Amino acid sequence: MENKEFNIKSSTVEKGLELAKEFLGKLISPTIEEVGLLMSDNIKFLRFKNQVRILLKAKEYVESKNLTLTEIPIKILVPLLEKASLENNESLQDKWAKMLVNMVNSEKNLQNQIFPYLLSQISIEEFNELKELIIKENNFAKRKLELTDLKVKLDDKYSFKKETKDFKAELDKVERNGFWLSLEGFEHENLLRLGLIKRLPPKIYIEEFKTGGNNDYESSEQWHQIEAEYDFDDFGYRISDLGLKFIETCEIEEEKASH
């Protein structure tokens, strides 16, 4: 087969490069000079800027809280900074900074390489939904304590009180149904994949049935086949232990205002 040589004029290459830079500029937010750096295989510059921004945020948190620092293993620090360097969302950059602070805070024990991976895998919408789920879980836990206190106050007679029965029924419903998430289906699956939430089992519906006969002992009892049906669209979610610890790693408690 005859060999063919491809002669590409420099003007054609330059025009193609400019068009590619223009298109890339629509996909990301840096200036056209930085886009040029991307095209020249120097993306490290943009990642370095993100790392500096996150490190400065962490420095501010450490100084404002006057924290005592401890060393962080290199196998955790390097992946953390590498993954954080790809984040342009300011809200998530703040989470990266807080994660770094919590990992070097000598009063906490939150050093684990799983946390940087988890943060790199979720969006800000998914993160905020996890926080909302924790708020619901905390309110639910408080309600359970209220029911326990009510039982103690009413002693053994609590089960005969309608308000207590209604209270318990409300909590039992949450135990069975969990909570719903305001996310798209693929976002549910992502949080499940990462082990940050738990999906409760689907509901089982059983057809009503009756046994034949009457109170006469001579009447034979009739048996009926039970048909059970799963409703795979009827389920809710609960936060997992990993999800709780992950959010804790990405948050710094605000100091309570003194009165």
C-alpha cells in the first residue's frame, strides 16, 4: 500500500488551537491565558491555585480556633490535596479546607483516607442533602427520647394513653419508611454506592384472607394461600454511620455566642 504523508500547515494548526481554546473557555471559568496553559499541558497551574486557596482557608480556620496541630500521614495528605486541587466550587473548597483542619486537629481522631475520596465523589447538592438528612435524623432521635420520658412519667399506664399511642405510631412510621431525599435517582444511587446512606427495604403488601368455619369445634378450618407483593417504589433512606462521620469531617463547629 502506498504511504501518504500528511502536510499540515502551521496556520491550520494555530486556527484549530484557537477554536479549541475558545470552546474550552466556555466549559471552564479561567481566563483565556489559563486556558492556553491547559492546552499546553500545564494544567498543574490551575490545580496549584486551587490547592493554595484551600490551604489558606485551612490556615484561617486553624488560627481562628487556635488549634493544636498534629502531623498527618503522607498517604492521606497527598491524595487529599490532589483531589482538592480539581475542585472549583467555592462551597466544596470550603469543605476540603475544613476536612484538612479536622484531620490535623489534635483533639479529633478523623484521619482516614476514605474521607478525601468520598468528598471527591459527590456534588454540593448531594452534600447539602446529606446535611438535611442528618437534621431529620437528629430531630427523630429527640422525639424518641421524648417518648421514653413520657413512658417513665406515665409508668406502666402509658400504653393506655391515646396521645402516647399516637406518638409511638408516628415514630414507628419513620422507622418503617425512613426519609425521602430531594435528589435525582442517579444521585440516590451515588450516595448508596459510597455507603453514605442506607435504603430501607421495600414494603410488602399481603392480600386479605379469611379462615372458614365458626366457633363450633366441629367446623373445619379453611386455609387460604397468601400472596405477597413488593412495592419497590415505596422506600425511604436513613443516614449511615459512615455518612455521619463523613459530614462531621467536613464541618467545623461554630462557637456559641456568649450571653
